[in-house]
Amino acid sequence: MSTKPKVVLVACGTAIATSTVVAKAIEEALKQAGIVASIRQCKAAEVPNYSKDADLVVTTTPVRTEKNIPVIQTLAFLTGVGKEAVIKQIIDVLKA
């Protein structure tokens, strides 16, 4: 019996550098936590279109989603400040 991977949408302004840094950090943290996940990157403006099947949105800028899914807005992956707390929050949301 396989578990369906969780879908984490990572958004930033342009979906280039910032979201790549955040996505790689989340991917590594989830792997260490034993959580199977598909990490997808997009521009903040694309979140309403891409979030329909997401379990969680992690963003560096305010975003709007089409449905009631958890959104974590943080700069912790860029600054390092509070990073462990945000990783714990991400893991808690995905395990819920």
C-alpha cells in the first residue's frame, strides 16, 4: 500500500532563484522527516491556478489561493532566522 505524496507548492515573485532555494530546503527537510512529497515551484501570481491540488503553499510573499489550504508565508529559508520552527510547522501541517 503506497501513500500518495503530499504536494507542496513553493511560490515567490518570479519562481526563479528564491523559490528554488526554499524548495530545495523543504525537500531536504521532508526527506529527513520521512515525508514523501512533490515540491512544485511557481510565481506568486500563479498560486490560485496551481494550488488546487496542493496540500500546502509555502511562499515568500502574500498570495491568494482558490481553496482553503494552509499557507505559510516566510523568509526564514532566506534569512535563516526561525528556519527550524518553520520546518516543524511544515511537517506538522503535512502530517495532520
